Amino acid sequence: MRKNVMTFALLAMALVMVLSACGPTPTPVTQAPATPPPATQPPATQPPAPTATQPPAPAATAAPFVFGMLLVGPHNDQGWSQATYDGGQYVEQKIAGSKMLYLENVYSGSPAYPGQTASQLAAQLVSQGAKLVFFNSDDMKDEALKFAQANPNIYVVGVSDDWTWKDGKNYTVSANQFDVMGRMEYMKMVAGCAAALTTQTGKIGFLGPLINDETRRLAASAFLGAKYCWTNVLKKDAANLTFTVTWIGFWFNIPGVTSDPSQVADNFYNTGYDVVISGIDTTEALVQAEKAKQAGKAVWALAYDYKSNCGVAPDICLGVPYFNWGPAYLSIVKTAVDGSWTQGFQWNAPDWTNINNPDTSAVGFNKGNGLSADNSTKLDAFIAELAGGLNLWKGPLNLQDKSVYLADGAAATDLQIWYLPQLLEGMQGDSVAK
Amino acid sequence: MKKNTWVNLGFQVGALVLALLITTLILVAAGAPPLKAYLSILSGAFGSTRNVVAVLITWSPLLLTTAGVLITFAAGLWNIGMEGQMTLGAIFATGMLRLFEHAALPPALIIILGILAGILGGAIWAALAGALKTFGGVNEIFGGLGLNFVATALTIYLVFGPWKRPGVGSMSGTQPFDQALWLPTLPGTELSIWSLVISVLVIALVYLLLRGTHFGLRLKAVGKNSKAAFLMGVPTWQYSMFAFLLCGAFAGLAGGIQVMGIYHRLLPNISNGYGFLGLLVAMLINYQALWAAPIAFLFAALNTGSVQLQIIYKLDSSFAGVLQDLLVLLVLLGEGARQRFIKKN
Amino acid sequence: MNVELKDIYKTFGAVRANVAINLTIPAGTIQGILGENGAGKSTLMKILSGFFRADKGQILLEGQPVIIQSPADAIKHGIGMLHQDPLDFPPMRVIDDFILGRKGNLPMGQAEAVQDFKKLAEQFSFSLDPETYVDSLTVGERQQLEILRLIWLGARVLIFDEPTTGISAAQKEKLFAALRLLASQGKAVLFVSHKLEDVEGLCSSVAVLRQGVLVGEAKPPYVTKQLVEMMFGKAISVGARNPCGVEKEIVSLSKLSVEDYRLKVRDVSLTVHCGEVIGLAGMEGSGQGLFLRAVGGMTRTVGGKILIDGRDLTGRSYQTFKAHDVAFLPAARLEEGLVPGLNLTEHFILAEEPKGFFINWEKGRLLAQRRISEFNVRGTPANTVESLSGGNQQRALLALLREQLDLLLLEHPTRGLDIESTIYIWSKLKLRCKQGMSIFFVSSDLEEILQYSDRVMVFFSGKVTPPIEAATLTTEKLGELIGGKGWPTKPGEQVSESTSGKGA
């Protein structure tokens, strides 16, 4: 009995010692500004950067530049996460001596990291030497900002975020942060066009992830592309085109939490929708289309995010609008390496001279085997029109609740597009969560 | 007596060594040099202040759920439903904060109300499992599992429905609370000293309760032989029920701390598997409250430290989980072997 | 060697272990020393063998007074003792243990010792290998080794303290043969036991100790009843009727009906006075168990009334009955009565009304210690209940009962226990009856029913006789009733009828 009490007392004492030894004691910063302080430095003692234009100290160029990446899904998901991962690899190739670290499956409540938030995981990357951390998902948006503010000596890239967009609604001074996004809207229009050209039933399904500004504007872009090609290329009545969005609740399937994207896709195919445009990170729309096709249905799908995504089911794939993060990542990392970093924001357009140029175009479109030769030609013509300045985000356009979004002839501003409050008139599906 | 102690120790150490051995084999198979891998776990857990803080952040709720398991197990109950109880704690805490977010009350008061609401939520959910068991004859394992599913469904409904972020429909969670309502944390970290202190107090309380009080002794009697306890005058179902309530309160507290201290919002899977992890810890320490704190700390360190294995060796993120499960499995097997050994001798 | 103990006194604090004991053991006899635990047997023997000094009194060997100050002294005088629990068996060879303790004598070679050992062993037909290690021997073999060693050392008076505990039947036979041989060689043998059977079968004379006093001696042929009376005292003479002396109604049942899915027991009316023992007889499952539990509030009644000590407790819970000083001891001791995994101290704390929030462990341990010795439980406060023998578990259950009790309900109180435990337990129960407690007990042992009941109720598939005076019953008559014979066919006659199936 007494022995137990003694043991307990000793343990308690040991515990107290551990706690007191490890508590963040404020130690004065003594490092010269040229060398970034180690990651273990308690961030609170670091004064926040005084102005947005004053970047953190440049990294020493002699040592290899290590950057980290937090991926919302697996690095080989053939979708969003793999596209950003490839972007990181592009940087590794272009900057000699640079090295990428990554953690995958990082999202709120991920069972892979009980109790650990994205900013804690970013710190784990930093402890392995990362000087810059990509937060690759909208799911980590708050965490990215929190981490950036708590770690002014680490560069943070918020992929798809808008914290550093001066004109944006959420602009925040965060000197060591840079947000980046590609203008996927164009490629979604192309996808919508391909869907409209192909559909036999006039019913197009959009497999949506969660609902937010980004997903609304992308779904709307696909709709605009589809409507344009339906009415202007095929000369059909807009009333005969059905465009329905179904949201699953997250970027990918989380069993028991989100709707099952396979079921949602099946539902489309079973209710007369013969083309489904995927808006989620993973490949369920294609996989289910392939199955439906084998069951004798004439159906197609459009993939998303990753340039080789059609490979999952090539024959029913009409094409894939994809992100090509390499060039943007490279330009950002370069500024971190050479010390020319500034807080900033990029919403990068495709290279209209060649939308599939891996070194210049932020977004692209790879056609799939499912696209007929005739439609392929028509699609090329549509892409050429876009390159020539065709703007589909132009009035008259109403929102889903019939309120005026753009008056006749008015072109949408970037702000209007980015923060699209609802789906557009003519689209079916929820604009906001029920 | 003395000989038995050595035999016990022998079997426990044997199980640990075996677990280490198998883990090492797994590491080798995955192409990671074992020694370096273990060192990197250590550095991932203790290599920097920030890492230790991360370990402590995980330790706190794990202590709470372990404390809950210890109480219900003393009463002979398998409270599998702790995940759900934690979730309900999170829901109630979120609800309370949302209710008073714009009220003219001092934030500290709202925070305390939130914590209390969390405790209440967990206790209510546990009481449901307890009532199902006591009055409905539903085994607490099935009742608990069922209620876990209901709790998850309820969270998803709230996150996508009434409590959604304006204009957003994502399982990323509800609108974050006003920063004034966050559980105060050490500057620049997510470690709340309050949550740490409360957790340590709770586990100490459970130790004392089970070790030195009439309540604890009677609870154990109910757990080991409820018929005899009944004949000795212990109101057995009331004690079972109370064990559920207490366990639920601890789980709810953990859930409340998750939303108020870590995530600052409600999201699905808010319980993070802490309920099951607590069960593992309790099994590993053979339900001896004395060891809860160090072993829970070890688990927390493993969870945090093994992130480094992913970064360096690109091991799968489930590695820490596998290691923990292995440890518990082997210790349980060792315990079985020990009992056979003792019977034979 | 003749041994004489004269006027021996020994006290330990307030406990008088030996009081004015006079006993003579002639050479060539086996003297039994009988008594329940704590009667003072071991103390007396330890005085004789030099472990204790008597406070007063003399020891005479062959008529000469001797002073024995240590066990070594005793062996010098030819007195050797085999202890109940041989304390320590070091990992040494049998032959080394054999030689150990021989000092002052001629230095002798091991070969010689081995020769002596083999000769002695042969004499007693013990098959012990001198080269094996002591810790590999069984308890019986260790006894044999100890006997040989003491004889070799020259013992002429041999004391055996509870030697039949923990040895096999075959070893017991061998031991008894050895004891008889020792006696025939002219040695004085003292055989200390609480087992009547052993004493009766072996001893040429028996001395009985009770509470430190030598209460009597007996010679064969022994009368068991007489020995039992001497052991436990006449005051608690088993079977004494209605001993509480006050006419107080403890239990009053009127038209009590109780049923389960299988059986209906109808309209039992009965009044039980304080101190009365009601035996419930019948084949297993004839309704007596159901009835017993109904009287304790553990089975819901379907009609009639139960009054305990004048208060109507009909339909109340067991907890209420318990609060009104009713207790129930189940037959399944480890399944229903005790909590495996908890120790005796924890049980005593559980059984008491909790005072305060924290447990006073020291107090609990002392309480346990007191009750353990009071009820002769073989065990320590730290023993878990499952480590106790059946008899000790039953004693522990009795010891757990609160001091204030009006009614005790027992299921098979002595099932599986030996005769000593049975007698002991009933002596304790009767003592409580004398203090005013009434008993209902179920038993399938007809003798037990007849011996300990004041009145008997017989159950046969739900039918029940009115209470019958035990004195008017014989085993045969009881057996017939239990078997369903001799029941009156018309209702309202001798036996109240309970219907099975139809309403009353």
C-alpha cells in the first residue's frame, strides 16, 4: 500500500518536473536577423512583422531549401492533393537543392492525427527544417492564418485562400503569407461545354464537394460553359438543358460523415443524367460511370483536379480540367529563397497560347477518349473563343433566387466571381447548405 | 507474494519487448532504420517545446477519457459509448457558446458555462446508455455504439444545418467562436493550462475515489459481483448509473475542451477517437488508476512523435495506432498467459 | 517418558490463553488435545516445547521439575514439536536438514548420518531420498522428515500441532501408523487437533480445552456429542428451543402467496417468535427457496402480508427489509454472497453502514481482524475471499452479518462443509438466536433440519405444510413428506394446501 503511494508521489513529482521544464519560458531572441531562429522558439516572443511589405529574413542560400506541404488527402489521390504534390515536385526539380516534406490526410478531425491541428502539424514539418509551409486546402484556411501569425519567421502559402488578397473580403496583414489560386473557372467552362456537347438526354449532373464561395463559382462556371455550348454551338433551347448540383459535404468521401459520392454519382446515372462533372477531389464520378457503361448505359464523366485523372476510366472520360501548380509554386518559393518575398496573392490565368503548357499555364484541360472527334473540334473552337476574349460571366445573369446578379451587358468583377453568393438561375441544387 | 510480483513484471516486460520487436520488424519492412525511427519519434514528441506542448494537448483529453473508463470499468461496465459522450459534450458546449456569444456576459462566465454544458451533455448521453442497460436490458456495448452513431449524425446535422457557417456547407465545421470565448491558452500554442490542470485533477480524483472511498469500494463490489453487492445493501443499479454519469461527465468535459480550447468550433469527428484510445490505455494499465497518467502520456507522445515517421520515412499515418493496438493486444495476451502460468504453479 | 503439566497459566495482554491447566501424559500413550481455534491448545504446547514461558506453573518429566527456556532446551530434555506450518524450508538437501540442529555432540560424518537416516526411515516405512531437496517435498513428507530428525535428536516426547491439515489421506494413514509406533516404543505423543474424527480414531485419551481452560478429559469409547459439548460449551447446547426468553413476534405472515413461472406457493400463514428457527424442507425447487426469498423481499409476493417486527413490509424491496434488520445468506457463497477479488477487510467495510466519504482502512482492518478471530476464519484481512476454503467462506459470511439482526434467512447454511464447521456455524447461529434473532433456513439435509429447527415446514411442488414441531418429527416421517407421501388430501385439514394451476 505504502509502496504504491510512494510510487505515485514520485510519478507526480516527475510529472511536475517535466511540466515545469517544458513550459514555454520566454527567452529573449538573440539570433541575428540573417539566420531564421529555430522552430522551437516560442512564437509569442517574436514581435509581429511591423508592415506588410517587410518580409521575414531570407533563408541562407547555401543550405538546401526545405519546404513542407500539408495535404488534405493522400499524396497519390489522383486528384487535388496529388496535383499540389506534383507542384511541389516541380519546385524540387527547378530549384537545385530544394527539398519537399509533406504530411497527408490533414483535415479537421482527421483520425490520423488525434487532437493535432494543422498548425501543430506544420510545426512538425518546421522541426524537420521546413522554412516554408504550403497549407493545401480551404479546410486549413483558418489554421494557415493562425500558423502564419504565430510563426512570423516561417513562410506560409495558403492554397485557395484569400487572406492576402488586398481587394478581398478577408484581407489580413500577414507579412509571411502568400495565397494562391488558379483560374479554374475557365477550364470548368470548357468541361461544361464538353458535357453539353456530349449529353444525349440534356441532363448534366455536377458532383459537388462542400458548399462555399469557391465551389459555387466553379459549379456556376461549368453551367455557363454548358449553357453557352448548348445554345450557341448546338443551337438548342436552354429550357431543355438540365444542370443539377449535388453536394456531398466535403472535398472527398469520409464514410459516415459525408454523403457517399459513389451513390450520388449512381443516382445521377440512374435518373437520366448521362454526363457527370466531378467537382470533388477524388474519382468516384468516373469509376461509377465506367460501371454504368459496363451495365449498358451510355454515360460519360468529366474528371477534375489532376491532369492524368482520365486514366481511371479513359473510355467514358470526356476530359479533365486540372490545376498545374508548378509555375506558381516555383515563383513563390523562389522569392523565399532569394529573399524578395512579399505578402501577396495570385489568381493565375491559363496561358491562352497553350493551356496545357506545364511551365506557364496555371490551369489546363486534357481531353479524354470519351470525347468524340466532332465534339473535340467544337471544344477546340470554344477554347479558342475563350482565348479570344469571350466572357461568359457577363449580364444579363440572375442568381438562383432570380435576383439580378449582373445587369445586361455588365461584366463580373473578380470580386463578384470569387464571392458568388448563390448558384445561378437555371441551375438546380442548393446554393447554401440546407 | 514477492514471487508473484516478479512473475507479473516478467510477463509485462515480456509483452512490451515483444511489441517492440514486432514494431521493429514493421519498421524494417517499411524501409525505415528502426533505431533512427525510434529516435525520431522521441524527438517528435520531446525535441522542442512546441512538440512537448503538442503532447500535453493530446494528453489532457486522453486522461479524461481514461478516467471515465476506469470508473465504468470498476462498475463492471464497458462504456464503448465514450466517443458519443464526448461528441455530445462538444455539441452542448458549442450550443451554450452560441447561445451567449452575443450576450453581455463576461467571457469567462460564458466559458465556464460552456464547460459545464459540455459536462452535462456527456452525462446525459451516458445516462441514456445507462438507462438502456438498466431499464431496457440493452448491453452497454451495443447501446454505446448505437449512441455513438446517433451523436455523429447529430453533429453532421448541426454542422450542415442550423449551425452552418454562413454561405458554407462543409464538414469543416461551424462558424468559429469569437476569440474572446476561446479557452485561454499559453501564448502561441493551443495548450490550455486549465484543461491540463482539470484533467490531472480528474485522474487524481478517480484514483482517490477508487482507492480510498466507500463509493469506490462499493462501485468495485458492484462491478465484481453485483448480486453479492446487492445483498450487502449496495443499491446496485444506482451505482451503475452513477458510474455512467461520472464517466459521461468526464467525456463531456473532454468534448467541451476540444471545441473551446482546440478547434474553437464544432466539427464531425470532434471526439478524435479519444474514447477508444482511453479504453486502450485503461486496458494497458490493467485498470490501475495509478498508471493512467504516465501511460496516457506515453500514448500522447507516441501519437505526436510518430508524425515524424511520416515526414521522414513516409510511413503511413496509421503507424502510431498500429503500435498502440499492438501494445495493448500483447499486454492482454501476456496477462492471459500469466494467469495460465499462475494456475499451473 | 511421563510428562506432567501442573497449574499452567499464560496470558497475552487481556487474553487468558491458559488457565490452571493440569495434565498428565504417561509414556507410551497418544494424548489428544482437542479444542476449537483459539482455545489455548497451541499455547500450551508451545510452553511445553520452549517457545513460550508459562506465567506460572511447572513442567515435570519423569516426576522431575524442569525449566525449559528455549526450543533447544526442550530438545535437550527430549521434547520435540512439529509445527502446524513448518515455517521455513530452505533449499537444502534432506540429509542436511536432518543433520541440522545437532550440536554439541560428537562430530559425525555424513555417511554415518545417512546410514542413521535410512535406518530410521525404514523403521517408520517412510520413503524419503536423503539427496533430494527439501523444497521439493510435500507437506506430508516434510512431516516425515521432521519426525525422523526429532527422533534422531533423541526426542522422547513428540508434539504434533494440527498435523493432518494439508496432507493427503494416504499420508494421514502413514502418519497415524508412525504415531502408534512411536507410542509403542514408549514415547509420549501429544496430538493437537480440532478435528473430532482424527482424535477419536487415534488417541488413547483426550483432553478438551475451551477458552484457555481444560474443561474435561475423555477415554475411549468416545461419545462425539459429549466431546462437542465440551468443545463448545453447554451454554450454546445445540438444539435448545426458543432460547431468547421473550415472547416477541418477529415475523408474521398472513396468507402469503408467491409464485414464479413454474411454481405457486399459496396462502402461507405463520408467526415466528424471537429466537425461533424454522427449517424449510423439501426437494430442491419445491417452493421453499421461492418462499424464503419472498420473506426477504427478494421475490415479489402476489398476495397476503409480511410483517417484520410488527411493521408491514409487504411489497417492499430487499433494501427495506435489510433496513429493518433482515439479512439473507445465499447458498452460492462466491456467486451471490461474497465478492471475488475483494479481500476480507474490504468485505467488512462494505457490510458496515458507510461512515463519511473516505474509508478508514486502519479501522476496517482492525474490524476484520477482530471478526476473523471471533469467527475462526482461517485467513488474514488481506486474503481475497476466493482464496478461502468453503467453510471459511461461510464463516466469513456469518462474520459479515451486522450485529443487530431480527431475522436471518439462510440457504443451505452448511452445504459442503465438514462436521466441525457445521457445528461451529450452528453454534454461532444459535448464539445469535439467544440474543433474539429468528432464523428461516432451507436445507436438503434432513438431519440438519431436525437437529436445528424448532419448527419445520415441508414443501412439495408448491404445496406447503403448516409448521410442524421438530420434536414430533422423525427422519422417516420427514422423508415421506418431502417425497410427497402422507399429505392430507382434503384442504384445511392438517396441511394447508396450495393450488398449482387453479386459483385458490
